[in-house]
Amino acid sequence: MAQIANIITARAKVEERHLMASILVVEDSPIVSGAMARLLAAHGYKVRVAGDGLVALSALRVFEPDLVLLDVRLPHIDGIQLCLVIRRLKPYADLPIIMLSGLTSQVDRQRALDAGANDYLVKPVDNDTLLALIAAQLPQHNPASIRQSAFEPESDRW
């Protein structure tokens, strides 16, 4: 009986981890980062904010996010350079990165994508669009897929 309880508890922890994806918001404006953090937390994400690129590099190692929302214009190291650095770090080479910027030209968008960003949004960002892009980048954190997998045994042994 205790073994079954342990299996159920372990499964619940795995599901909680999937439901609570972690997002690192790298944004130098406290107003923008605060609004993003509140929006994301209200939708079940764990959120950490870094106000510049150097702090973001440290936060990557400590927070181990599932996704990064990265502003282009940052103090110390800009978002494009930070994206390039993140892509060169082996543990984070495949980490989803969505770049955010007030820069609207196709050239700016292409620079971000060439640096390794998975997507690029122009500020001000529509909340629904942002949430949809995050969900698309984190399909393993989709509550519908988790509910489905909750009924599939992890192994043939019970």
C-alpha cells in the first residue's frame, strides 16, 4: 500500500513540474517586467526577472528556466549578444528563447532569429499572442497533454 502511495506522490510531483514551467524574463524596464511576471504567474508559470544580460546569465544557472523572454535592448550586454552566448552554452543550446523588442523592422527580426531566437515579438505585446507563443514553445507543459499522459502507465509494472 505504501508503495502505491509513493508512486502516486512521485507522479503528482512530475505533473506539478510540467504544469509549472519556469520562465526567465530578461527586461530592463521594471514596469514591463512586472506586468509580464504578473501575467505569467496568473497563468501558472514560475517566473524570475533579470534586469540585464549579465544578471540573466547568472539566473540561467540558478533558476534553470524552461523558456526565456528576452528584450533586445538591455544594459551591459544586449539581447542579441546574450542570445548568441546562451546558444553556445551546451546545457541551454535548445532552450526556447522568445525575443521582445520595440524594434519593428524585418532586419531587426532577422538579426534575432539569426542569433538563435525561436521567435520575435514587437512591443507592446498582446497578452494572448505571448501566451500562445509560450505554449507553442513548451508543448510538454500543455495541461491537456499532461491530463492525457496521467492515465498512461510509465511502465508495464505496477
